Amino acid sequence: GIFCANFLTTKEGFPLCKAAYHGACYRDYADNLFPVQRTLDDDEDGREEGFEADDETKDMFMHGRDGDHVMGVCFECDVCSFRNVNERDVCWSSDKDLRTLRYIRRALLDVMWSRTTDTVKSTFNRMRRDCEEAEKELAVGHIFPKMGNPTAKDEDGMGLAIIMLHASLRKGVYTNHLQFDTVRKTVSWAWHAWTAVMRGEDGAVFASDDKTMHACEAPTRSKWFQRFVMGVKKRMGVIRKQDEALTSEQLRALQELGDVLWERAEGVEEKR
């Protein structure tokens, strides 16, 4: 299954979290708002063509997998994540709050799908087997720290992830949504704004010759947020349109390729 990091614990006076899911039951909403690239090619109008996906491929990015909560980054359920971002509980009669929960669900699924199903499955199965076999013959106690994050604070960048997902739904030049290369510009302004507010003094400086690196606590640099961005890229894909003139070398190469294909063609109809 998938367990919230706060399962059966409380967070700063909020009600007890009881969020646990069967992997396949933790799904995006039926009327998915967010773009998912499932084909190899798009036509000029942005419609998908030329590639049929099998049922397993069509279901990618739409649900969780058993073990997603132990893949190196913290998983806090939709409600706990909402509490972290807003420092209050969900108002279930508020359309704004309910809409925000949809974005949180999408962000959490994107983090999960930054890792392939095979990686999640093999890692989880190995962990379970090692622990079960060891516990039968050995006294190993508790090898993991106690679950639960007692503070309601957005330390991983969920709030920024919500803003980034919202920006991705704007109409693009070629499609009805922005492309990933445009969406990720949200990360750029967030980083600059954070360092400006912190006056560039939020971490140590590491220097070697002419290269300088800064230790930073900005949410865009968290491991969770890096996984989120990777998951968004995998889900949306990267589609590029030719928007510059071809060089003379490229035109000659295309002409030579066309000549070869014409010579190989059999019959008048194929040569056309």
C-alpha cells in the first residue's frame, strides 16, 4: 500500500491522519485537468496521431504504486499537504479548497512517477523480503525512525508545485496548454525571488577555482521538488516545433534523402 508519513499521528492540533491507500486506488480525478503525452507524434493542430498505447501505458501517471511512499522522498497525503501549505484545515464547502486538493493530488502523483514502476516494485519487494526474513530469525528492533511530521510547514515546495501546475494549464502557442520548457520557468522566478528575500545569505558558499556553489534551503532545491519537476517532464513530454528557417546544408540533405527514396520506390503511385 501507500501510507501517509503522518499515519496515525497528529500534526499541531489537527485531527489524527488515517490516510492509507492501495496503490492503484490512489488515483487522479476522473476528469483529469492536466496534460499527459501518450503518443509519439502530434499533428499541426495538437491532436495526437500515429501511435496507439496499450492499456498499461494509457494508465501511466494516473495512479500510485504500492511502495511509492518509501522511494526516497516524504509522502504526505493530500489533506496533510494542504495543512502544510495553508497552516489550516480544509474547508470542505469551499470550491477553492477542493480545487487545491486536486492540484495537490496531481503534484504527489508526479513525484511518484519520477520513478518507473519497475524501480518502485523491485525496491519495495526487496525491502519487504529483507525485513520479513530477518525478523523471523533476528532481533533487530526498529530500524526506521518514528513516523510523523508534527509541524504544519511547507518545507518541500508543495505551494510552488501547485502554482507551477496551474501555470501549465495556460493556452500555449501550438496546443491548448503550455509546453514543459515554458512551464519550468516558474522554477526560475521562484529561485530568484527566494534568494532576493533571503539576501543570498541562506547557506554556505563552496568555491573551487573559478566555480562557486551555494548551499541553499530554497524549496526549488529540495529533493522532493526536484522529483516533482522530473515527474512533470515525464508526464508532459517535450514537444518542439520547427520555428526557424532551414540552412542550405539541411535543404541539400533533405533533397538527397528524397532522391534516394524516389529511386527506391516501385511504381508510379509510390513515386508520387
